[in-house]
Amino acid sequence: MVYCPGGELFDYIISKDRLSEEEARVFFRQIVSAIAYVHSQGYAHRDLKPENLLIDEEHNLKLIGFGLRAKPKVRVSVHVNTCCGSPAYAAPELIEGKAYIGSEVGDTILG
């Protein structure tokens, strides 16, 4: 377990009103790196949102909320039908109930 005194990325963004481009770029790189690792292990997070990103003591992001993760039996690029995650951040395919590739639509951060 890692202590994350910075709280959720969502609350951090709200408290600052907006992030500078430089700070957003640093966070974005960390998010892409985390998701690339999750995908390399054959999983799709399926609930990626600012509330599931915590800020640690060194101002780095930690990805949490793996309760909806999926690991297709064959590979990450297999179509699935499960509708899950947070509707406010979900890809249109999930909302419409269409089959989707978890690694493509399940791990969108801003819908």
C-alpha cells in the first residue's frame, strides 16, 4: 500500500480550477504509462476516471479502482459486451450496449 496525501486527481483539478499545460502533460504521460502496463498484462481497467487516480507524496499518480477490470480469455483485443464503469466517463459503445474492445473503449478517461 502507498500513502497518497494528494488525494484524487479529480479533487486536485477542481481545487486548482485548471491545470497548466506542463502539469497536465506530466499527468497524461503517467496515465498513458500506467494503462500501457495494464494492457501489457492482458487487462482492461474499464473504470478509468480522475477519481481513480491518486496523487502520492512525490506528486505522481497512482492508478486505483481495479474492481471492474477485465482479462479476456484470449487477448485484450477481443470484443466484450459487459456495460460497466461510470456513465459520465463511458465510451458511447458502452452506453449503447454494443460489443466493444475493452482496451480501446473501456480505458477512456474523458468519455
